Amino acid sequence: MRPRLQPPRAVGPPFWGEHRTRTGWATYFAHRDIFYSVATGPHSTVGMFRSQYRSLGAERSRLGLPTTEVYKMTGGSRQRYQHGWLNYNQSRRTITVQYRSAT
């Protein structure tokens, strides 16, 4: 089953069309960025997750590409990446980075 993105009005107009990244492709829109690779499939970043991911270097960051959309969890929300997570703490209104431990 393919993930469903919100209607185009939630994405906004593209301001940097589809371009090649180190491990896949990306398209930057006014309200969200969409990343795609064969390994991860298409996933987007939005809001505070998008801002934090970009500040870390986006697809070039240690996190790698997103592997899920943002999802709710106790106390906030989270988005999974190839090598970790971005976690939003609702009471503190902060996003923290959590890397997977190397095994």
C-alpha cells in the first residue's frame, strides 16, 4: 500500500523541482519537502520537523532520509529516518534528535 499525501493545497507550489540527492530524489514545496529513494519510498517533512531536518542538513544529515510520515505518540509526535528519529515534545514544544545506536 502506498502512503497518501495530503491534497496539493497542503503541499503548496514547488520552489525547487525534483532533484537528485546522494541516495535518491527530493522536491521542495512551499509547505513541505518530499524525499524519495528505492529503499525508503516517498515521505515528506513538514512544519517543525521540516525546519529541524533542514537545519541538520536534510538528506545529507546523519539521519538519512525519512522512512515514515510524522505520527502521534504519547506526549507528542515523531518521525522516523533511516538512522534515527526526530521527536516533538508537546509540553516543551521542542524537537530533539535521537540517533540509532550502532550495533
